[in-house]
Amino acid sequence: MNFLAHLYLAAENDHCLAGALLGDFVKGKLIDQYQQEWLESIDFHRQIDRYTDSDLLVREAKQQFQPPYRRYAGIIVDIMFDHFLVRDWQQFSHLKLADFEQRCYQQLASDAPLFPQPAQRLTRHIIDHNLLTGYGELSTVHRALEGVGRRFSRANPLGDTESAIASAYQQLEQQFHLFFPQLMLACRQQRL
């Protein structure tokens, strides 16, 4: 799952948004470097990631990508699942996506000064580029993947994913719509 999904699941399950984002930045054992509600939300983020990575539908989604994309399939699937969440938001939430997005931006901007520097930069980038709803456009998905690819020290194909995504699009869409309701239920029932 990528940013929007983590933020949505945190909000739906009474976890703070800061921890939902920090889950990608705080590594190792959780210690008292943050307030308790942030630590609980970081742990919730990690549980979501473990559940997602072990799910058969997600593994099948990753299998849609052949070399040279296979190694990066997890990144592609995460971002594509946010794409489908944006596109089909009303199937999953009673809130308007624009309202949820603005709530996220306000809360993250307020909390960001306490984040580690990389998370502060990412927060600013997400807000400045309206990435949460921007993922609804494939052009934004491709730019995001290109940006991720630039952060790797070795050459990678993430800047050239258009045809691979187009080939896998319908299957990814089906897998998302089967998987995401299961993930939502697991989160509500705390079965992660």
C-alpha cells in the first residue's frame, strides 16, 4: 500500500495520520522517540505492510510484471493500488476525496516539523504536488515511479513503466478490488 491507502486506513481505524506516513521512515524497534499515538500508528502501518506483502492477491499482482520490472513490482503495485483507490474512492468512503485530502495535508503539515528530515521533504512534496489525489491520473503515477527510480543508486526501469502498466492494468484493477475490501476488514477486526 502507498500513501493514500495508509492514510485512509489509519483514519478509518482511529490511528493518527503522522504515524501512517512515518511507517516508511522509522526502522527497527519502536522506542519512545515519538508520542505513543504515533508509535501505535507506525506499528499499524507495519502490520498493514506485512499483511499486504503476504497476501496471495498482491503476490499475483506483482507477478504481472516480468523482467526488468519484476524486481520493482512491489513499488509499482503499491502506487497502482493508490491509483485505483483514488479512481474508485466513493466505493470505499462516505467522505469526499477532496475533503479527506485537505484534512491529510493540514494534519501532516502541522506534524511535519517533528518528522525526520526525509519524511519532512516527502510531506512537502506530497502537499506541493497534490499527490494523494494526483495518483488518479496515470501521468502522475508514471512521474511518481520515475521519481522513485531516481532515488535508487543503480539503473532501473521505473522511468519507463507505461507499457508494462498498460498490459497489466485490468488484472491489477481486479486484484485491487478483491484485495482492498479484505484489507479494510482485517484492519477493522484487528486481524493483521
